[in-house]
Amino acid sequence: MNLRTKPTWELRQIVKALTLPVSSFLNTDEDNERLKQAQIVLYERRRKNTQSINMEVKWIKKKKYIIQT
């Protein structure tokens, strides 16, 4: 199963469902592998989205700001 193509909300739901105390002992080896993969994909997405963006703010005569990326 390719988890990289799934939306973030769906990955969060997978992790939530597979980490519940009630279902944790019912998980198969495949479920545990899917849980690890989903956590890795979420971690990578979080790291990618938190990278800083270099922006320059310039002042214009009419006191407006322009943000350039």
C-alpha cells in the first residue's frame, strides 16, 4: 500500500486507529508495518512544511509592504 499518496488527514486517522489501546494487541504484523510507515510519512511531511521561507520585505512610498519570496 502506498501511503505517500494518501492525504494527511487520512494518515492521521490510520495512526490514531492503530495506536488505540484496545486495538494495539489485535494488530497483525501488516498493521504494525502500516503504522510505522504512516508515522514516517507524517514526520516527513511535518519537516517539509516547517522549513523556513526566505522573504524580503520592501518599503514603498505609499507605506505598503511587498513580500518577495
